[in-house]
Amino acid sequence: MGTWPKTLWIVRHGQSAGNVARDAAEAAGLAMLDIAERDMDVPLSPLGREQASALGQWFGELPRARRPDVVLTSPYVRARQTTQLLMDTAGLDRTRVRMRVDERLREKEFGILDRLTVLGIHQQFPELAAQRKHVGKFYFRPPGGESWCDVILRLRSVLEMITREHHGQRVLIVAHQVIVNCMRYLVECLEEHEILSLDRQADVPNCGVTSYEHDPLDDRLVPDLVNFTAPLREHGAPVTTEPDALAAPKS
């Protein structure tokens, strides 16, 4: 018997109030987002709730034998709300589907760059902006924050736990944009230039689905869906691809 889950879905949370605040701040040329909550407390926007419910409808329409057995979620409010709405709409029975909150799936920590826009970073920390450009986002760690490598390090233990405890099951992860990309890096055995190229091409859509199916012959996970948003369109929910609310900008 293989060690991998039968199916692995990785989903980004629905649009958050922070995504909306970032759009407004960037459009107004502000240095900082106008949002009072801690990053971990930022809730879904009304549109984000609609997206989560639409994705839940899609999961609920899958044959019962193909629905998730286990749901792992980031502890951040926007991810937990997405998980709850998705499970409720899909009709996933909490007595049969195990739901676990895992702090290793939390958003990348941005340290002193938290809540700053592109303009704000260049104004307040020009030396960090220059360092980030030189080092690249994969290795750059802002003071008090994390690099992508730091996130990948904690995700390695998540993947080890999944193979140890949930092999042969269908596992759904609900988390954040950087988590989706870093999990792709691990599962697909990518290199720095490959995952950064994918990141530059487009943001991960809110409630977009990336999934893998187990190939028993090679005992590996094979990519199936990548940033799949048809469930949102099918159920009338707009697709949004905003960067994470409190994240540093793309290279």
C-alpha cells in the first residue's frame, strides 16, 4: 500500500476583507492598509462567503465516495470561515469527516512589512526593498517574518503527517496563497525558479482548487487540477485573484 492520500485538494480561502482593503489602499496610493484586525483575525468579505459556498456546492455534488475524508485548515479566521461554509454547503458530516485546525498551515508571516503596500515598503524600508530585489522572494526574510523557505520547512512536516496518518484517504487543505504555492513546490518537486515562475504568472484565485490524484504504480501524487475556478463560475460566484491582503508585493 502506498503512503500518499488517494486525493489531495489544496484550496485558497475566499476573498477576505483584507483583500478588499489592499485593493483600496493601492488604488488610493496609500502606504498602509486601512484595516484594524490582526492578520489572523481578518474575516471573509461578503463575496468571499459567496465563493466558499459555491465551492461547497461543487464538493457536495461529487459522488459520496469521492468527497473529502479529512479537512485540514489554517487557524486564520478567513480560512476557518471558508472551511465551515464549504463543509456546511457540501453537507460533509462532521461525525464522518475529520476536521483539524493546523497552525503550520497559517499565512506566511510578514514581520515589520505587515499591512504595508508596495509604496509603503519603499518609503519606510527602502533598504529592505533593495535587499528583497537582490535576494529574491524565495529566500528573503523580513525582520520578524518568514521567507518562502521558512514556510516550506513547516509544510514538510504537514506533508509527512498526511502520509503517515491519512494515506489512502481524500484530504482537503484550506489555507492561503503562499501555502498553495509552497505545497506545489513540495508535491511536484519543483525548484526555486520553477515555483517563482508560476507565482509570477498569476495569483492563486480565491477558492481556487489545486488537486492531485495518487498513482499507485509509481506511488506518487499526479497533478489533476491547477487553480481550478469552474465551481465558482458554475454557481454564479465571481472569480477574484487578489494578492494576499497583508503580503509583500510580487517581484
